[in-house]
Amino acid sequence: MALPAKPWPVGMAEQVEPLVRRVLAPNGSAWTYTGTQTFLVGDHRGLAVIDPGPDDPDHLAALVRIIGGAPVTAICCTHTHRDHSPAAAPLSEATGAPVIGCAAIPARGDGEGTDAPFDTDYTPDRVLADGEMLAGPGWTLAAIATPGHASNHLCYALEGTGVVFTGDHVMGWATSVVAPPDGDMADYLASLEKLHERDDRIYYPAHGPAVTRPKQLVRGMIGHRRQREAQILRLLTEGQADPASLVTQMYRGLSPALQGAARQSVQAHLIDLERRGLVIRSGSSWTHAP
């Protein structure tokens, strides 16, 4: 999906539902579309802040200004990638609100860059389990565990409205990157199936436009991943290959900026196929199982 024309509504409160406002952070990129979208759920009586975003002083100032004097019941993160959770700590300090939501992911410290995408300083005051509720004046959020894009990913359903805040799990502008070792393709597909079984009205992702036909989109996303899986298996019947060469064959014309993301998702597919006994790994290369 092409980026909309600038100016983008950075730092502004957009009313998208009776109880929901959206505030765009100034971190637009090829990875984040126009930027991370923070959602304020509730009203002057009490708010939940979903995905406070990067630790950017302008975004933090905008959130504090928009919140005004309203009490903040909780600051909730869908997951701990660096464009989602780093503002939780300074916003908590500014508002006195607890950080309640996804779990922290311990740093691996393996020297291979696996910690780089994660906010390793994130420290929640309370972790929500799948199905657990968080309530404020006039609203209730239910946590939906959706691992895959990240092992700690949660979506949040605004009970009684058909609204789900989907973080990076489902977005209208692009499919999620599933990057091992934390990202897991089998978990991702199971989480998509979990959302497909629901009957929600609209999704508000952390990046990009609202998803107004969620069931149809999720069904298409599952089909897309199954097609990629079949494509990998077909290419491996033609001989040994590594993820980079598979990307070259599978994603013709892909922007160089997105080559790494595609390679990570192909790797995630290969790991899933290996667990199922359909492919065999030999060093950095893979072959179709006999």
C-alpha cells in the first residue's frame, strides 16, 4: 500500500470511535508506514493508553497534552519492539499510571543482534493473561494472546464494541514480519486462526489504516502464508537453497529496504517446515525432505 500524501497528522488526537482517539508518532518509515499509532481508550474519567510508541520527546509531549488532566488507568503495550513500548516508562512517570499488558522478553545477549529490535528496558507492573480483563470508567479491554510476530504479542478487544487493537499482528498496509528466533511462524498462523474465529467489526492496528473487513483480511493473510509455504516447498524440489536466494526468486522487484524482512519471514517458514519434517537444514542451506 502506497503511503498517503503528507502532511501526516503527527501529534494530533483523531477521534475514531466514541471512546477511542488515535495519536500518530513521528517515526514513519518503510517499516512503520506513517508511524506508530497510539490509542487512547476512554474519556475524561479515565483512560487506557495502548502502544505508547517510541521514546520520542515530541510524541510524549503530545500524549501528555492530549491526556490533559484525565486519570490514566493503564499504559498497555501490544509487544516490546522499539517502536511500541519505550515511551511506556516516561509516560508512566508523567502520569503515575501503571504499565499493564504484554510480558517482557529477556535479553538474549548473544552478540548476534537479536536484541536490537526489542525494548529490553521494558518492565511491566502487571502482565495480562489471555482473556484477562482490564476495566476503566465506561470501558473494558480484554487481552487476546497473539504470539507470532513477537512471542509476547497481545491484541486488545474493546468489549461490547467489536473493536480490536491489533498492534503489529494484523495490519491493513502490509503483512507482519515474522523474524526468528523470537518470531514464530506456527504461532503466527495459529494466532491468525484465533482472530478469524472471532466476529469483530473493525481492527485498529498500530500502523496504517483501520481494517474494516477483518475476517476477510485475516482469511486472506492465512491463505497468503500458505501460498508462500507451498512456493518454498516447490522451489526446494528444484535443489538446495538458502533464504536469500529464495527471496530473490519469491519476491521479484522487492525494494532493497525490505529484503531483510522478507528473508526473516522465509527463514521463519523454513523453521516451521523443518519442525513438520518437510524440509532439511544443512548449515545455512535447505533441501526438500525426501
